[in-house]
Amino acid sequence: MTFRKASLVLSLGLALVSTKALPDSDSTSEPVISKPFRTFVTIKKYNLENNGIPSKPISNVKVEISFPSGHKIELPEGGHYWSIGNNQSQEINRTFEVPYAFVQKDGFSFDLTMIRKGKKILPCHFDVAHLSQFNRSYVCRTDVAFQLNQQKLPDDQVAKEAIEVRVFSDLNSTPAEIPKDAVALK
């Protein structure tokens, strides 16, 4: 049984990704889709276990999502930051509808950057494939082992943070699961 995974790169090292999805089918043929389907990305939650700056346990954070088309979204809206402390989570639960034009060969890609004052973190890159076959959730985490082994940081200076993302379509969702307040990207 194999699972789809997103590839991620962080300045702190390669990130770890876990994904919850149905197993790939044994079929190698592309599905035949008779009409465009609606596709959604939900930014669920940002978790900050440790910001890696012992003298400053409160961080200012925002999230940026960018698509190959050049379209960018910032959360919170308006380019503001939200304050978050170590061992806290920020519920986001913001859903965006991805234009069908962004979907190519039954998938699409996007980058998600956790922007935190005081640390440079490169974007997580998500390649979503076989979108019409199943919904999935991703968790992008900073690579703690890389920081400990390659950068030789003490434990209290290791950045431990993650962001949860859900990607789904109306093909694999019940009508009740389709959001009525999704922001349509153009």
C-alpha cells in the first residue's frame, strides 16, 4: 500500500510530511472525467511547539499560499500577523476554491510558506496528484532531526512547527462537506 506525499524543503532542512489518504489504485490509466469538478484547499491549523528562540516564546506568524499561476493568498487576510506562543495552536479553517483551470492532468501544485518573524523557513511544496480519485490531508513539519544533526542546535533552539492542510473535491465529498463560504481564487 503506498500513499501520495508532498515534497517539502525548508531552510531548517528537509521537512517531514505525513498524509492521510486512500491507497493508490492498481490502475495506471487516467480517470475519464466528463465535466469539471470543484476543488478546495483548506488551511486547517498552525501548530507551534517551540519557536527555537528561548528568550522570546511568543512569535508573530502568517501563512502565504502561492500557485504556479502567480496567484498568492495571505492568511490572516490583509498581510497581518497573529501572535502565538510556544505549545499553542492557531485554528485557521479557511477554505479556498481552486479554479478548475489550475487543475492539470488531474492534479495541481502549490507552495505554502509559514512566515515567522525571527526564523527563515522556505516553502512547503505540494504536488497533488489523482485529485479525482480521493481526498487527502497533509501535515508539513519542520525537520527536527536535520536541525539537531546538521545544524548542531541545542534542543531549546530547535524550531518545531507544523501546518495542517486538506485538499478535496466535490467528486469525493458529500454535499454537506462542500463549503458554502469558500473564497474563490481567480
